[in-house]
Amino acid sequence: MLLSLPSRQLVVRARARSVSHALLLLLALSPTALAQIAAPVGEASSERSDTRDGEADTELVITATRHAEEAFWIPQATTLWTYQDLGYGGDGRSLPNTLTREPSVLMQKTGPGQSSPYIRGLTGFRTLMLVDGVRLNNSVWRSGPNQYTGTLDANAFGSLELVRGPGAVLWGSDAMGGTIHARTAAPDASQGWFGTYGLRYSTAERSASHRLEVEGGVPGEFAVRFGVTDKSFGNIMAGSGSRALPNTAYDERDLDVRVDVPLQDDDVTLTFVAQKVSQDNVPRTHKTVEAVPFHGTSVGSEIRRDLDQDRELVYAKLAWRAPNAAFYDDAEVTVSWQSTEERQDRLRTGARRDLQGFDVDTVGGALQFSKGTDHGLLTYGADFYHDEVSSFRRDYVNGVFTGPQIQGPVADDASYDLLGVFVQDEIEHAGGTTTVGLRYSRASAEANRVDNPNVGGSNPSTPGNVLRVNETFSELVASVRTLVPLDDQTNAWFGVSQAFRAPNLSDLTSELEDSGIESPTPDLDSEKLLGFEAGVRTQQDTWEGEAVVYYNELRDFILNSPTGQFVGGTPVVQKSNVGDGRVFGMELRGELRLTEEWSTYASGAYMDSSVQQFTSTGAPEHGPLDREAPLSGVLGAALQPHDSVWRYEGDVFMAHRADDLSIRDTTDTERIPPGGTPGYAVWGVRARRPLGPGSFVGVALENLFNRDFRIHGSGQNEPGRNLVISYRKRFGT
């Protein structure tokens, strides 16, 4: 089947703040481990090769179809990263970094802890993030880059799936650019109790991350896995002279647990998962006076802008098989609760300071059923999510409290409901399939404390100063996808899919102040996308590859348009459904096995877009999407000698100059240089050796030639020459 090439492309990253972290690494390498490193060739035991739930060898993905299916036979562009590609087996700095080199993915980084994937030109609330099928997106997610994907600890998951393109029929609102699905690893009770320690040490990031897991249980009764992660990131050392980037340090602490309980001879399984992620003082450096210019970018005026955020998730899932039932063979029901807390501390010039943030509590439920028929597989179900939102802002001058605002970034005392019902039928024919799907969705927003932009001041007793918003949106979307085998080793597919995004509380009530000051806008419609996609993939004896072409029509996209008003030099913008346009792109990837020891791989993507937007005078014109991804790709080689257990890789990650800029890009002078972001070619080498089941040591040298570069649209430069040591050791039974 088609290999998941990103697992061969990622350069492992790590580093520490002090010599003590290096000593921890030496202590972690126990005499047994050191003996294994020095052992003669052929004496090392094999590394654990599964995804923690037995799916790596067969490359099964579920996001595109809602059931386990071989990636080779899915009529959509998908990528799977396994347990070995995540956490300390891959790029353990953050989960978003895992996607950096994937075709048609631009990994924008506003700050060191604030990464946002642009998938086929769309990001923020136009991409959907799932955790074991539970929506991470909520009603306060904003347009453009946001940091919420970075609140997922890569070490807590057994696999990561990316589906590029529309996924609204199966997953609902927001699944327009793509769907990212992080899946927890099923714990193993068959080997008694055991533990795992992981360390990631990085020089140019001046960081160290530690992970401790305990796993085990009683076979046939229960299995549990508990993990804690501590991450400490220092100020980044950029390339070309190894200059330090001040105010890029932050800390993170993570906790996760999963319990699986088999019932009724494994025909029924109860799963319980809990996660907590806490990030402290994550800086948004480009807005501050400590920003370091890059090719003419401007420096911010604020003294400090730091973000604290906490995310908690608890869910329970009951899954069972009933092959004799009339209407289903398999079923599952999930109930979930999530909490998102965000606090921003902003110190401006003139001794002005504001503290603002929000709390979102989300209760969710989902039902899913599947039934095999004479023609294929029928999947249907429903899902529901309810947000309760509180929001605040408090202003100070010279440390003196000047009073609260009516709301914070979004409305206070607000709620948001999202309900969906879906059905999908996979019809088999002549060795191929045609998949037809349909979803009905209804979203409703109710906000009781919204600041009226037409009434000055923040006194809620002022007549008309507090608005109430009550809006409802309904959408019906469909998709048809056909896969046809051309021979035993090659297939082709074509698909037409609708997608939508219902306006959320950020659209309707935001007063966010960033590159423009937004104002509440109640009267909006849903955004719509019609996507066309065609592809061909093959897996020959010595090579394999995939080619995809897509075309997306955008309708009623919500854009920020200038009003001609300014507050403190920052333009005031108004949201409206005027963003009609289109996106066209191509994606390629392939691998060639030159010999039994040598292989080469390559991937790349091209994108072109045009969408209606407005100049500073309010005149309409067409231009590219914000942060349109430049032509980019990866070229690499891997060596697995017969007489060695070490695996070696080297590659170059390339991006053309990003100079096709939207109107908003040209005004984002703190992140995007005049005329566009320079292109780059960044080289890296790495080696990895298994130390036994579940254990390994890896060494990498990133940015080999110390290139000073920035991913397009980001607020900071990437690390310079970076020595990375990653280590994982399993101990116990």
C-alpha cells in the first residue's frame, strides 16, 4: 500500500536549557541500553512497529469513511502518521509540526506555541480538528491562524490522520480545507505492567521535554495507560549567525489517561479518556518591541502580549457489535465534555494594560451505526454539541483599574448549539466503490451581552449599549466519490463534495483587535464550498506514488472589509459574506526503492487562488487567499544497511518565494516582509536505532547549513542549526 511518506520526511527536533538535561539523558541510557547501542550487528531486538492499537502495518484510516479502511482504497487524499511518527518517535516539539512537510499544508507559526495549519489555503475555523471523533473546534475559534491545534500533546496519541479537502458530510461544520484527526492509543494489558520514559533534547530551541507513561491492566478485564509530559522551551536561536530570538520561551504541562474495559466477550467495549493541557506565558512576540526584523518586517509596539491557555477533555464511548440486529452490525455512542480557558495579558505603550479572555464549556454526544448490505456498507448517525461561553476584559492604566468592558474577545453570557444528522452508503461495483453521503446540520447562537459598536463607552446601563444576538443556520450538504481500480496495483478516483461553515460566536460577536478591529456583526450567512478532486495512486514492486488535482469554488466566505474608521491607528473592519472565489491545486508524492538498502522519496504541491477582497478605500478586487502557500516540496533519501540496525536519512525541504500576496498580507508588515517571504532550501540528516521493544535512540541535525528562514505568514523565524537527541526507553515487564 502507499507508504505514509511524512514519516520519512520529518527531522526530529529537541534541545535543553541546561547541562542538567544532558545529564538526564546520560542517566536515562542505562547500562543495558548502552550495551545495546554497542552490541554487535544482529543482536539488537526489533522496535515496536505498531501504532499502539495494531494498525500501522495495514495503514488503516477512519476519518475519510468513519470506519477502518486501507488508505490505498480511499477515494480521497489522506495521510496517516503512526505512533512511531509522533511524540518522541517524530517531531516531539508539537503536534502541528508533524504536518509541516505534508503537500498542500502551510504550517504558519504566529509564535513559538501558536501554530495553525493552512490546508489547501484554509485555516482556523475553516479546518476541523478531532480527538477520537470528538470535535476540538468550538464557537469561539476565530478566522485566520489560531493556536488551538497546538494544545494537543503529540505524545498522547497513537496515530494522526489528515484528510485534505471537504469532509462536512461526515463531520459537519468547519470541515472545508481539511480534517485533522488525532487518535489516542489503545492500552495494552497483555504484557503485564510496564512504563516508558521519553526525552527530547534540542539545542537551537534550547528546550527539553520529558514524558513518563505507565501502561498495563488485567487481560479480559481492563487496560489502562497513564501519561504525563513536561515541556520547557527556551528562546530560539535562529540561523545565519545564531542570533537569539528574545521572548520566544514558554512552558507546557500535559496529562492524559485512557481506560478500555471489554464487556460480553469483547463484543462490547467501554472506553474512557481524559486529557489536560496547560500552557503558560506563550508569547506573541511579533506584536512586541522585542520582535527581531526579518527582511524588512516591522517591529511591534507592545511591551508584552502573553497567552495562558488550558484545555481539558473527558469522554466515554460505548461500542458494540450486533451482527443479528435488523438495522446495524456495529454501533457506538459517545458523550463528551470539554473546557477551554484562555487568558491574554497585554501591556501596551503608555502604561496601558488589558487582561481579557474567555471560558468555554462544551457538552457533546454522538451516535454512529453501520450495516453491511448486499451492495456495500451503510453508515449513519447524529451528533450534537452545546457551548456555554463567558468572556471578560479588564483595563488598567498605570496599574489602576479603569473598569470592565461589556464583553471580552467574544460575547459574554452566550451559548451555541450544533446539531447534525448524516448518512453515507459505500456501494461496491466492479472491484471499486461509489460513496454517496448526505448531512443536515442546524446551528444556533444566543448571546446576551454583546457590545453595541454604535454606542460609545462600556457602561452597560447606557441605553442601547448592550445587544442580544439570536441567530439560526441550517444547511444540507452532499458528496459523491468514486474509486475505480485500473489494475491490481493502481486505482483512480474522482469526487464532488459540498462543505459549509456556520457562523460562530467569533463571527457574530467578536471585538478582537489584531491587524484590524472587529465589531459584532449579527446578520451573516453560512460559508459554502463546492470541491472537485481527482487522483491516481499506484504501488508497484519498486516504486509507488500518488498524484492529486483539486478545484474548490468558494461562496459567501466571510471577509473583514474596511470601514474607513481608525482607532489608535488600527483600522476598524466589518464582516460580510462577500468572499466569492476559487482555489486550484496539485499534489504529488512518490517513493523509489533503488536497492534493498537504498530508497528515495519526494513530494510537492502547487496552489493558485483568487477571491474577492477589498482595498483600504473599500473598492472590491480579486486576489489570492491570505497566506497562499508557495510552491514547495521535499526531496530525500534513506539508507537501511543489511549489516546495521541503524537507519539513516537525509532530505531537503524547499519553498519558493511567497510573493503572491492578498491585500491583507501586504498590510501584515510584522509577519510578512515587503514583497513577500523569501524562499528557502533547508537540509537535514538523522539516524535512529531501536533498543528493544518500545525503545529507541535518535540523533538529528536540522537546518544543516544554518539557514535563516521563516515559514510564510509566521511571526518568527525557524531555529538555526539544531542538534536533536530523542530517546525512549521501555522498562518493566
